[in-house]
Amino acid sequence: MNESQISVRYAKALFQSAAEQHLLDDVYKDMEVLTSTCKLEDFLYMLVVPTLQPSQKIRLVRGIFEKNISKLSLSMIFLVIKNKRESFLPGIARNFKDLYRKEKGISIASLITAQQVDESEMDGIRKLIKKAYNSEVELTTAVDGDVIGGFILTIEDMRYDASVASNLKKLKKQLLQTSIEK
């Protein structure tokens, strides 16, 4: 069984349990916490180091998460560790969040700008996306000076590039084609 199949199976089982217990929103937040924690090198190392026994890993995980996530999510993490599948935790969290977003009709969007966008602008962008896609939106932002101005907006698998850098590239290409044709 490949890595993605394992992650998907655990995520589906967690999703079904959370739905039955009316804990989908709580477990989604837990998976956000788990995703953030899995980005820490020390945490990932602790999960995969072969010298630690599963019981030791469970004790460490309990200390890290017990007051921060639901019992259902904590039980799932313990089960994954007992089954020696701890390297799949980031994939399980990612797959659970995908299932949750699909269930709730939430679109994922990413906005890249040359400068930081303030909260009122973010709210306006969220509202526009919500209206255009008729769904809630989970919007992340990033700053990239290479954009120069404007923005690059990615929603699900659609990309809207309204950046100055992109427009300059198009203009350069047109100028080169024009000079070659003459």
C-alpha cells in the first residue's frame, strides 16, 4: 500500500468518526494544529527516530497535544503511532482537511502580492471569491517582491495573474515579435 493510500484511509476513518460525533469543526482545527506542529523539525524527528518506543512517543505526543486538541484527534494520533505509521501524520492531516473542505464547500485560494495586504482588503477579496465561486473560501497570502505590483490569485486549479511582472513579460514578448516581423 502506498503512502497516499495509507494517509487517505486514516483520514477517512477520522472524518467518519468526527462526523458521527458532530466534531468535524473541532477535528479540522486539530488538523490545522497538527499540520503546523509537523512543520517543526524536532517534532518530525521525534516521530521517526527508531530508538524511541511507541509508548515513549505517545507520552511525548500527549504532553504536546493533550490540552490543545480533541480526544478524538489525540486517539487517532496514538493509533497511528501504535501502528508505526507516524510518518504519515502530515498526509493524514492534509487529507482530512481536504475531505472537510469538500464536505463544507470551501474553496482554497492563494494570493501573492508585492506588498502585505491589510485585513480589510483581505475581507473584500474573500467576499469577491465567495460571490464568484458561490462557496466559502480559505485564503492564504504571501508577499513576493518579484511580482512588482498587482497580484497572482490561485483558486483551486485556476490561476489569475494580474501582476506587473507578468504584464511586462507579455509586453517584452510582443515587442520582440514585432521587431522580428519587420
